[in-house]
Amino acid sequence: MGPLSARLLMQRGRPKSDRLGKIRSLDLSGLKLLSEHLDPKLLSRLKQLQELDLSNNQLETLPANLGLSHLRVLRCANNQLGDVTALCQFPQLEELSLEGNPFLTVSDNLKVSFLLPKLRKVNGKDASSTCSQVENLNRELTSRVRMISEELVASGGIQVREADVPERPPKATAAREPRAKPVALKRPDDTPLSLSPNKRVCTSSSSAHVKGSDGSQPTLEPLHFLQCHSKNNSPRDLETQLWACAFEPAWEEGQAGATSQTVATCGGEAVCVIDCQTGIVLHKYKAPGEEFFSVAWTALTVVTQAGHKKRWSVLAAAGLRGLVRLLHVRAGFCCGVIRAHKKAIATLCFSPTHETHLFTASYDKRIILWDLGVPNHDYEFQASQLLTLDTASIPLRLCPVASCPDTYLLAGCEGGCCCWDVRLDQPQKRRVCEVEFVFSEGAEAAGRRVDGLAFVNEDVVASKGNSLGTICLWSWSQTWMGRGKQSTLAVVVLARLQWSPTKLAYFSLSTCPDEGIVLCGDEEGNVWVYDVRHILTQPPPLPAAPQAPTQILKWPQPWALGQMVTKTMVNTVVANPTFTYLTALTDSNIVAIWKRQ
């Protein structure tokens, strides 16, 4: 179906008329209409239209300026709508149908009642109960925010900075959509935004020692254990799987590599933003029906309406539904959604040199590079696709090459470690893997999963998965030097680090390049800490035997919530660049925070 025409509208309109201004009812269902087919100039000529049927089309959005001020009945069932904000242009709407739009959630139903005060029926049902729910929700949130604010002010737990407040509110400050993984349920009592601190238990037992650069022995003390991703906030939920965490970048310009003490975590249907020092959950974004697998921060420079420049942290989150949600954390709303992939997104990664460039890696065996662009005054994004990188197996970890991040991208995949040329001045916008890395002799080793990947400095890569019980440190420059025209390259191994002999996979490693630290969790709930500065500076030949960890952080037992958990896996561990705070995620729904003393 192409753009609408006046002739088609008169054929499908009632009563029959040769003038668009006399049509009161219009049936445009089943025409395979796309959003761009809805021409506002044409439709605004329907001055008397009261009933419009757009069901069974392929609409992703509704234009914001259709001019149908008298519309009372709107049917949009069985489309691809992902947001209901545009419905606010129909203030007289009394009946609305939205069934069969897979990207809309329970929270969107609440938003509809907020936007349309005269609404009587939604999806053929009485809307009065939903309206009452919205009123009760508003009262509850107001009460909770007031209570929490009083507690925080009394405890001195939070300081509000003027720069953190958006210049103007979004067009609708209700919460946005969700994401999911294996199973996530839609529940009417879920709200997308929660400001309350969640269940927290503090402990000071089980400290660990890590050698400092001056030979001193700074200690890592367990600070907080939180269950902030629990279903229905239940302390009995020890099953929600947590997947990823990332520290917020520094707000101040000119502080490359610095971070705040704020960390984002994701798991189940929620993304939480936590103050590591206090253990307070500053913000919580919930998306019923979604399961979040990955989060990544960027810091953008935006210009306010007054013409002032300011830094603004944006949190990208993605998961089962293949959507990337861009969260304005401090304002508490989702300001953009990218329909990035048709299958689940395994991981996200921002470019270290281009603050608006985002890589997304999916189970559809593709990596896509996006340019988010700079948001407008309403905090809205217009993302564009720059590159598509095809993979032979599912990509699990992404890592721009530290010495040339605008040229090459590494990915740890189910089938091994691969590299792509990502230069934007090349003509091909869709590219296959340029080089596959081999970690040992033999074809079998070439196809082994790489589920951990990170640069320790500008040259040395830490990777995990190709051999049991070890983490490999290898040189990017020495490996790449021997490339020639080969499509497979044997990595130049510098050293191996002793790690757990487990056959289980998907334990993500991380690094603190400024501190020369490598981190990885294990199946017993331990955190393995390696100070590898001596390895990086030691001339060859290096010892053949795997290097032991500097320290293993033992999971304190008994620990959280008055319950005895005898065994838990730490699948993700991340520290901020200064190694002041360390955050670990477990398969038993616990976020653990350590602090270096």
C-alpha cells in the first residue's frame, strides 16, 4: 500500500460524499499501512471525522499532528505500535482499541488513561477501573516520593544538583516500554519507575587484600548486598538472574576514564541505578514482559534551550525483545527506543571515541553500529544505522581495539574470537568477519567459545573461554603484525592466569586498565582478582605456568537477608577505573558491592 489518496478516503468513508469534510466514519483497516502513509495534510481535511479504524496494519507510530480534533473512536488493534504518547492529540477520544500491539505493555494502558481524560472504553472494556488505578498510583507515588525525600534529607543521603534536572519535561512523563528474556510476566501492579531504596543488608565480614602499587595492602571490604531486582520486591526471590552492570562515566569533561560511584545493574524486567557508597537504589526502571541482558553508559554534550552546554549521562539497556532503550536516568523516563534486532540482544558497547556511536550484538548473529545523534530539547533521539557486521556464531562480548577503536572491533563469540574493520570511510556498509583468532594449535581450539574479553592496556587483551581453568593475556599488536592476508591468526600469548577449572560458561571478565587489574567471578561465588602490572612490564620469556590470582574474594557466609545460601555463582564483576568500588552480580538475585579501604 502506498500513500493515502483523497479518492480512497471517499471510497472508505461514511456517509458517502464527494467532500472529505463531511466524512464521519473512516475504515482504513487491513491496508498494510506504514506510519509514513498517514499524511497529516490529507487527514486533517477530515474536519468532522469521529470514528477511525486503523486496525490490522503495520503502524509503528502515529503522526503527532493529524488534526482530528473531533475523533471519539479510534481502533489501532494488530499493529506494531511502541508508544501511546501521540494519542494526546485526541482529547475527545472516548473509545480506544490497542489489542495485538506486541510492544505495548500494562504501563502503556495506564499512560492512556492519563493522556485521555474522557476515555470510557479501552479494548472493549470499561476504562473506569484503569482511571482509578492511575489516580491511586499517582497518590501512592506522591506519598512514597515525599516519604523517601524526607528520609534522604534527614540522613543526608542525597544531594540534588541543578545540572541533573532536565531543562523541560518530556512530552509525557509517564514511563516507557519494557524488555524480556526467557519468561517475564506482565503484571498490572508493576510500575516502570521506582525511587525507593530496595532491600539491603550490609556486612563488614570477609575482607580481602590486594597489593597496592607501593607494596601496601589495601583491603576490599564488603559494603552492601541488595535484592533490588526481586519479583514483586519479594525477599524470597532468589532466582531472578542478573546479567550485567556498568559504572556511570564522569560528568566533568576532560576526565577520561574517571567514573562516579554510581553503577547500573540489569536483570529480569528491571534496570537499577545504585549509589555504591550508600547502597541506595537511586532509580529503578521496570519493563514488564522484558528481560534485560546488557547496559552501557555514554555521556553526551547537549545544548539547553537557554543555549548552555551541559554533560548528560544516558543509559542504554537491551535484552530479550531486541530493543534498545535509552534512559534519562535522573529524570526517570525512557527518551528513545531503537528497534535494533528481531532477536534478543546479548550485549551493548559504546564507542570510546564517539559518544553517540553504539554497537549492539544479537542472537541473530549480527552486530550493528548505530549513531544515536544528539537529542533535541524534548530529549528525543533519532538513531541511524551506520554498519552491519555479520558473525558466524552468536556474539557474546564486544571490545573496540584500545589503540585504534575507530578502526577495529573485537568480539568474543560462541565460535571464537573475531575482528571487523569498522572504519566508516569504507564503502561497504555490511561486512563479514575479517580475521578469526586461534588460541592454540589445532582446529578444535579455533572454534571454542570466547565469553570473556577486555583490554588490560592499549595492547594487551584478556580473554577467557578457549581453555579450561585459565584466562589468556595476549598482545594485539604482535598478533596483528603477523597477519598478512590470512583470515585466521594465532594469537601471541604473553601469559595465562590461573582461574576456576569449571566447565560452566558465561562468566564475564573485566579489567581496570589504570590499575592493571583483571577480575572474574566463578561458580562458587568467589571473585578472582589479578594484579598483572608485573606481567605487563616483565620482559620475555614469561613463565609458562599460569599465574595465580593476587587475591580471591570469598563470598561471606552466611550473608544476606537472614537466609542461608550455601552456593551462588558470580557471573559478572565490574570495578570502576580507580578500583574504589567493585560490583558483583549473582545467579541468586544478589548485587554485592565491595569498597577498597
